[in-house]
Amino acid sequence: MQISKYSEPEFDPYGDRRETEPDPGWLAPVATAPLDSVLALPGSKSLTNRELVLAALADGPSTLHAPLWSRDSELMIDALRALGTTFERMPGAGGFGDDLRVIPADELLGSTTVECGLAGTVMRFVPPVAALALGPTTFDGDEGARRRPMGGSIDGLRALGVDLDDDRRGALPFTVHGTGRVEGGVVELDASASSQFVSGLLLSGARFERGLDLRHTGERLPSLPHIEMTIETLRARGIEVASPEPGRWVVEPGPIRAIDVAIEPDLSNAAPFLVAAVVAGGRVTVAGWPETTTQVGAQLEQLLPRFGARVEREGDRLTVHAPERSGDGGRGIRGVDLDLSEAGELVPNLVALAAFADGPSTITGIGHIRHHETDRLAALVAELNGLGGDVHELEDGLRIVPAPLHGGPWRAYADHRMATTGAIVGLAVDGVIVDDIGSTSKTLPQFTALWEQMLA
């Protein structure tokens, strides 16, 4: 299984915009007419990688139907395979690749190295699994991954008695010295920087001898829906999980049931396509939209009407209609004041939408996205202002004042959300050149093909 490698450019969001490489980049296509498109999307990255971990720890083989095949999910597969898990590809009917049968190892074995790429789920979900393996497992990743916060995972594992060597960096690279068992019990950690610190320990907690009683000590906890997603996947496999008070989760020890599970389409990856309808005019429909879900992307159904869009649900289809254009030539997009503390991964695409509104917007509760694949706040300010925008960074968010934009280079910083944001801007601004559209392969390898399909 081949995995594309992407090099992280040096992050200098406030530097000049001179090209440092001859790569001509990807010229974002302009929408020349209102959109009218129906799309299907591949599986959720968040669900796929959670189910892969649980299947690797289960009491028998599991089958994942319509899993996501992307850089992040393949890095997770390779990580779990390195610890002894067996994977068998099977013909799938979802239209985006094979189904996957996961056969747990009789005994997890370390003495290996795990390549994390830029995948937060790999660097935070797999170390607790490696603690259950016998032997040392070294974790490393792309240059940008070494800047991502790991203190919550490292401190949490150490509090559980796991021997972990990070040379006091609190970041990649580090080595987990697994002994084949983790005692478990009470652990306190600060997960303010990422809810993945919580999810990573919860996913393996049932395999700890005393289970897990996890208590968050920080002032705030971003992306709570992702923790709810983790809890739902655990309960579906027969694991007892309770939250007796806010910021505390108790996982009872016991077997993790092997099941067959269908992966939902990735609703966060639906964001650029649904936002496109609002920017370009017309309508876009995403098929396969689940009736109920824990995915953060489901919030688009409530968020996009705040900008003036009209949203319709019919069966498993969600359609977004652009607002009525204003008489003065505006797009009819309203400025907004939003707290997106629960939906940080939607921020870049929604900031692009706000850049075309008829009035200013303020988006707050998103300071934690400075620690995502790149510093997304600084990157959004740099790229939009580099095209003539008027965006200001706040302590916990962004202030977007719409201004006339012009074409020019758009840096993705090896960040899939930044790349799709450049594509959105390019719908309405001729000459936007995204330097690394291939970074969308992190969670949506089919992005450019689907984008062209939408515009056809």
C-alpha cells in the first residue's frame, strides 16, 4: 500500500508571498454559472480511524464497510499493522474503494516504528495501543507533526504507569516502551489543546486492567462532539462508558466486541461543496447524509442558514441553496458572529464564506486550531490578506471584514482544510493558485475530481 508523502513548507504566515519552488500549483476553477450538482462523498476520517483502533483491539475479526481510503487512514492501517494487526481488503459497494476486514493480533508486539505523517488521530490514538504491546514503539511524523501538541497524550500515559521517552519535548518523536499490559485507573490530564487526548485514551481504556477513570483538568475542552463520537463507537462494541460529571469519563474494563460497521460519509469534507453553493450561487446536494450522527459536519445544517443560505433535507439528501442576490450586486451572504469551539475543523471553509459576505463577521472559540495541521488562524489571515482581504487575528478567533479580492498564490501549508479553502475562494476570484492541492489526499483524495464534477 503506497502512501504519498508531503513535505511541510516552512511556516512563515506573515512573510512575503514569493514562490520558493517552480511548481506552478493548481489554478482554482472559477464558477461561471450557478451550481446544480448532486455529490456522494467517501467515508468519515474520524469514524474510520476510531473503528480501525477498536477493531484492532477487539475480541475477533471486524469488517468496515465503505471506510475512507486516504493518507490519514492508510497511516493508521500501517501503524496498527506494525503492531501485529492483519488487514484484508474486500470488494466494496460504496463507490470509493474496498471494504476492510480487520483481524486482531493474538499478541500485540512493538519493536517497531510508527510513521504518523500529519495525522493527529495516529499520533494520539495509537500510543495507548503501543503501551499494550510488548516492546518499544517509536513514533515520528512529518516536520509539521513535530510542532503539534502531544503533552496530553504523553502525560496521560505516564500517569498510567507507561514508560515513555520523549527527551522532555512533549512532542514527537517519542518512544513507548510497552510491557504488554497497562494497569489503568484514575488519570488526570489537560486536554485543552485537543479533544484527541481524551479520545485516544478512551479507545484503549477497556483493555486496561482496571479500565480508565479520565478527568480533564483544563479550563476548556474543544471539539466535544468528537468525544461523543468516540463514546458512541465504544458503546456500539459493548463497552460500558459513563460520564458522571462534565470533564470526566469512566470506561469499564472488558472485551471489545468484534462487529461489522458501515462508515458514514465524511460530513466535514462536505463543507467545501456546500459552501460552494453559497459562494457561487445555485445549489449543491450531498447524498447519503445520515439521519442522526455525532459528526461535527452535521452542524452545517444549522450554520449555513446563519449566512443566509437555505437548507433542505429530503431522505438521506441534504441540499444547500444560495441566498437571493441583493440588488446592489452583492451575493446576499450575511455576516455572522459565531462561536465554533465545537466545530474547529469547519472554520477555514466558513471563513472563506465570510470573506464574501455583505458585512463583517467574527468567529471565536477557535484558538485551539492554531495547533491543527498548521496554525490555521495565522494561515487564514496571511492568505486572505495576501489576496486583498481584511482579516484580523483575535485572541480566540478571527474578525473578517469583506473586501475586494484579487488572484494570486494561495499557500496550503500541507493542510487539507487550507487547500479546500483556497478552492472556495477561487470560485469567485480569477487567478487563485493553490500551491499544494494534493494535500487534500489527507482525508479526501478525490477532491479535485469531485470539485470538477460539481462545476460541470
